[in-house]
Amino acid sequence: MSDQNRRPLPHDFHPPVPAFTVVSDGVEAGGTLPSAQVYAEGNTSPQLRWEGFPEGTKSFAVTCYDPDAPTGSGFWHWVLFDIPATVTELPTGAGGGDFAGLPEGAVHARNDFGTRDFGGAAPPPGDGPHRYVFTVYAVDTEKLGPDADASPAVVGFNLRFHTLGRAHLIAEYEVPAAG
């Protein structure tokens, strides 16, 4: 997929907010997404750590989004919110369906696979590189409002009005064409 055909990121349409930093011990910004974060291989959420978020942050949300999915609306791989403001790191695998490693009170909304967990990269063969955008949102309220049955769009709607700052880490992954 050429750069001119790449879709914008979801927060490109939200009001500008201060940026802060998110890093991972397993995912390199601008690099290739490791097999641990691929659906058919490891299907494990990466370790994420953040700092420099705005004063007044009362909770965090974490998402993983593929804007390059051939759907017309991208693809949400992970939607997690109501992470307490005292938490500034998620361990590898925190996005698993058993909720191990998640702080108390954090809420997993359903992703576009229809599950309440992290779903790894799964681009169609030959579709070119897809970007996987891990975003951490600093939120101005302890509870965002939606529950675990909310769609990613509803969570995004609420984040639009409650985000104080945003950090993102982007890696790519592609499956070569068969043959």
C-alpha cells in the first residue's frame, strides 16, 4: 500500500492535545510488529510503558488500531479503558482474555474480532504493510462512561471529549502474497 493510499489515524480527527511518550520493550516504533503480536502466531498484547502525560490525568485508555485494513473503517484490535492514573505500564499479555496483568477497574471493550481482549495483526495476504497504532490516552475522568459492551466507535466518541493528552507507537506488519 503506498503512502498516498494510507488512511488517517483516528485521532487525526480529534482536537489537538499535548503529546506524551509511550514505549515498549517488545515493539519498536517504526519497526516491524513482532510475531508475538500477530494473531495466528503469538496473539499477545505487548508491554507498554508511558510517561510525561498531562497534569490532571485521572485515568488512561489504550487502543490498537489498523487504519490500513481493507474495511473502509479500519480495524480495532484492542480497546481498553478506565486504567487508573497510578498505572503507567502494562505487562506483556495484559490484553489476554483472562485479564491477568490488568489493573483493577480496567475495562476491555470488544474489538473488531468481537472479543474483549487484544487481537493480533491479521492483514490479508498481499495487501501490503499495515500500520498498527498503539495509542495511550490520558483521560480527564476516572470512569470514561461506556461499559464492556461498547463498540470501539462509542469508546472513541467518549475519548474525543475526555482526552487530555495522547501518545502513540506505530509498527507495521504484512503478509506476503501467496505464490
